[in-house]
Amino acid sequence: MKTDTNIKLPISFILYGLAAFVVSQLILFLNSSDLIEGQFRIPDIWMAVHFLMLGFAVMTAMGAMYQLVPVAFLTPIWNQTFGFIQFFITAVGMTLFAILLGFHTNIAIYGGILAIIGILMFLFQMIKTISVQKEKTTMTYFILVALVSFLLTITAGFILAWNLAFGDSGYHENILYSHITLGIAGWFTLLIFGMSYKLVPMFSLSHGFTMKWAKPALYTYIGGLVVTIISYWVHMSTVQSIGFFLLFAGFGLFSLDMKEILSKRIKKKLDQPFQFSLFAIFNGLIIHFLALLIVLLDFTTENVWPWLIYLYIVTWIVFSILGYLYKIVPFLWWTHKYSEKVGKEKVPTLKEMMNEKLSGILYSLFIVSVLGIIISIGLKNGISLYGFTGLMTATSCIYAISIIKVLLK
């Protein structure tokens, strides 16, 4: 995984992401009473969600891509100085945007503009980097479509922020649903799909797999995205059902490829962080199936969609990142600090760089926290909800500290 990328670049994004993760969970903990009442569209919750999705998930994904894209595509980052400037602008923009959503919603657009400039710089960086790849692969197209989805996500997000600042355009709901779908299913899911085709074989030491479902998974999932978003505008249940079926089918085809890759592995005992990322794939598939059932059965119980989206974000997207991050950061730091010292002096092994026993405990606590939050909401038990959101916050803090400690070894 060694590249010519300055390690300070991906690490900067990851450290910011960890801080934003802790902040997002703390805000949710402090606003547990609103969650119990099913109040999601309020400034404090918007702030927490955007610290989680923009601050943690997006910034961590950017950092990972600065390290993994050169490895996967065998091409150097286009301009690393540009990358550091992009980090600063994006970090400031995302922080301002999230805070303003919580305290001054009507002017949040100004923080959003700065965040969008940073994101556009990142997209430009990635396109310039990927464009010099000699032979494009299916993984390349997963990443490119994810980047296009990201662009459309921030475009829709800007329109939503504009509506909050200057008045509703009349299509706020349609744009909001499109924004959410493009963000969590288009950008994040397709990005994780693409990166998994590199990371899963690498961490499981798999060889001889075919990836025969990769292209069908890509085309099917894209089709599902397009049809689902169209359904928000034409308001036809049949169109929506087709869209959600295609999304589920695309995720299922991706899962089949992951299953085949793991069946070809040499490494029989998988690390706990990697197992957690694989567990996230199972979660994503189940939630896609549940979403399809809800649409087919026209199950419209109050707040079912907000909580299903919460489960999708946390147990699929966030769990994937938390699992992979515990593998990537130690590998990244060990390669940077010790790879050239091997054979010359005593260096720690890669396994000694991380506390796998602690990771297993943390992942168990994350699962318990999420289950506890969902059950507490179902029972409308405010005390237990405070307890489980508090546990989630504490676990997030310990997780962030454990990652930072790797960088001190």
C-alpha cells in the first residue's frame, strides 16, 4: 500500500473525520429527547447528521482515497499541494456548514458554499488522477460513478440550503429525497463497492476470483438509482418499486462477488476489524431488502423511513468505514515509518500496531449501542435512549483515541 503520497495528507482527513464522528455522536446524545419524539427535521439533528456524513464519512473517504487511489489505479495523486489546500477549505467549510445548520440555518448556505468549493476541488483532483490510468477497470467505473453521484449530491444539497436561506422552490421534498438517495446509495455505497474489490482480496489474501458479477452489479445499481430518483418526481409506486428492486438486486450481485472472493482466500482467520466491515455488507443487503418490502407493502408507519435510513447510514456506511479504518491506518503508518527499517533494526510487526482485542470490544459496543437506540425508540424509553446514545458517544471517543495511538507508535 506504499505510495509517493505524503502521509500527512490522508492522515489529516482521517483525524478530522474522527473528531467529527465524536462530535456528531455527542450532539445526538444531547438531543436524545428530540429523537424519542420522532423529531428529525430540526437544526440540532441536521447539525449532527452533517457532522457524521460530511465531517466523518466524507472526510474519511477522501483521506482513504488519497492513499488508495494511487495503489488501486497505479497512478500518483495529481497535485498534493492542491490536496492540502483542498483539505483546509473543505474542513473549514464543512465545520461552518454543520454549525450554522444548528444555530443559524438561514445563513448555513455560506458555509455550504465553502464546503462545496472544497468538494469540487477534491473531485477535480480525483478526475485528474484517475484520467491518466492506462487501462480502466470495473473498479474505475465504480469510483467514477460514485464521484458523479457525489457531485449531484452536493448540487441537490446546495439547492436545499438555498431554499432554507431564500425560500422554498416548491420542490423541496423531491430534492431532499434525491439528495439523500444520491448521497448514501450513490456516493457512499458505490464508493465502498469499488474500494471493496481492492480491500477485500488484500485483507483476506484471496487469489483466483473472477469478479463476474461486478459489471452487472454496477449497471443494476445505477439503474436502481436512476429509477428510484425518477419515482420521487413522478410519484408512481410502481416506478419506485422497480427502483428499490434494482437497488436490492445490485447490492445482492456485489455480495455474491464478495462471497466468491472470500471463498478463494488463503488467510483462514480474518482480523476482527475486517470481519466488522464484512458484517456491514450483510447489514446493507438486509436493509436494502427491508426497504424493498416497505415499498412493496406500502408500509407507511410514522418515522419508519428515518430510522431505516439511520440504520443504513450507521450499520452499513459507518460500520464499513470503522472496520476498514482500523486496518488501513496501522498499515499506512507502519509502511511509512518502518518498512525501510526491516532487516536493519528491530521494528514492530503490523499486528503489534493495533490492539485487535480492543477493536473486538469496541465493535461489539457499537452494535449494542445501535440495537439499544432502536429498541429504546420503539419502546419510547427516554432513559434507556440516553444510556445507549451515551454508550455510542463513549465508544466513539475510545475508538478515535485508539486510532490516534497507532500514530504514536
